[in-house]
Amino acid sequence: MIRAYTTIITGAGTSEDVVDEIRDLPNVAEAHVVAGDFDIIAEIEAEDVHGVQDTVAMGIRSLDGVGTTRTYIQLD
């Protein structure tokens, strides 16, 4: 099992709608609106790195309101 964390910048006023859509995506364990440099942090759990990649590239990044994303793979 691979675990990763994706930070997401959203368009103004879209964070609540976007986080609800992210929570419904396969492989997303949790997603939260946060304060700071990013608007949302999502925890992704997948069988392999390709599952993480698919979740981010074809799931999260395809949503309206999603701008920049950064994904960090957990190593421990």
C-alpha cells in the first residue's frame, strides 16, 4: 500500500465544493480544507504509485476549480 499527500490550490471561493468532490474519488482516504499556502490537503491510499498518479492526474486535477497540486509520497 502506498500513501501520499496531495496539496491543492483552488479558485477563489471553490474550496468547499472541491473538497466534497475530492472526498468522493477512489483512493482518497481523507481530504480537508486548510489554512496556509494551499487550500486543501488530501490523503491518498493506493496499491501502487500508478494508483496515486491516476487519482491525482485523472481525478483531482480534472475537477473544476483545481489549480496547482503537489503530491508527496510517504516514505515511512
